[in-house]
Amino acid sequence: RKEVEQDPGPFNVPEGATVAFNCTYSNSASQSFFWYRQDCRKEPKLLMSVYSSGNEDGRFTAQLNRASQYISLLIRDSKLSDSATYLCVVRLFTGGGNKLTFGTGTQLKVEL
Amino acid sequence: DVKVTQSSRYLVKRTGEKVFLECVQDMDHENMFWYRQDPGLGLRLIYFSYDVKMKEKGDIPEGYSVSREKKERFSLILESASTNQTSMYLCASSFTPPEGKLFFGSGTQLSVL
């Protein structure tokens, strides 16, 4: 089983729709979780951290379910500019230090 | 704004060549990382460094080496380039501890022919 798994998509949604992605992780000792956004042919950029109690940043809501070992990202009122690939990142502290594992990403296409 | 600069956006090399990829960051970050990104495989860590002259292997170090002589600069070296090293290479940096906030360079698309 992969350490971090995401549905690659693409998720094609109309402008204004609400869309949600999940990301599952295999190591229950994972400590921190993040969502990154990567535009086509660009570098990844941190979108938001995921806190245990869930957190919002404008139209974006991130949630963590430790019992089922997944995190989610909800985007409300989708904009054309939200079209990108969303990468899930999991941090695990090991003997060698912090290890960040990236998912392969979920592609979102927002259409008119 | 943090800036992580990679020396080349596109690079074409021949099999067997020695290849140097350079990365410079301007935020005095202790940690620097080299990843490669391939379709369907995501980002995979090649090497990272948490201090000058220090280096640690990531998940896929074979065929690569690194150099960090100055805090702001982290170089990735392909000793003898092979076609399976054709990929997008991304450099990143962060403060200590790295937590989850990495700042990435814009990437180098390397093609090995």
C-alpha cells in the first residue's frame, strides 16, 4: 500500500460548484498534514495546513480523520483559477528527522 | 518573498554526461531538498541537507550525489546521466524544523538522450 494515496482525477466541475478530494495515508503515526497546489508546469506551493479540528481559509476547508486515516479538502464556489493539481503531504517524524511524503496529486478542472 | 532559484528551466544532456543542477535560496534556510517529479509517481525525495556540508539520502539517491558548500546553495549531481533520469527536478528549502512548509524553485526539466 502506498504511504499516501490520492485519486488522480481529473475532477471536471462547473464554475460555482463545490468539490471535495480525499487523501489516505498508511502510517498511523503521521503527525502533520498539508495541502499543496501545483499549477500546470509550475512548482508546488503550500495551500494550507490541516489541523486536527479542521480549518477553513476562505472557500477552502481542510479536515483530518485520524481514525480512518484520511484528510480532505473541500472547495466551495469553485473558480476557473482553482484549476490545478492538489497534492496531499504527510509529515512523519522518524529517527532520521522529519519525513515529508507527497501524494501524486488530484487534478481539478473548473469549467465555464 | 522567499526565492528559490534553479539555474536552468530546461536542460538536454547526453547519456553518460556529468550533469550539475544548481539551486540557490535567499532566505537563510537551514534545510534544502532535491526532488524529482514524474507522472503517476509524484514527488520523490532524492537528497536533503540540514546544514552546510551535511547531506542525507532520501528515497531514491542512486545515481545522484549532492554538494552543499554554502548555506544558500545546494547542488545536485548526476555522475553519469542515464535516460531514466529524464525528469522534472525540483529544489526546495525550509526553516528548521521543516514542518510542512517547503518553498520550491520553478524546476528544471532535464532530458537525457
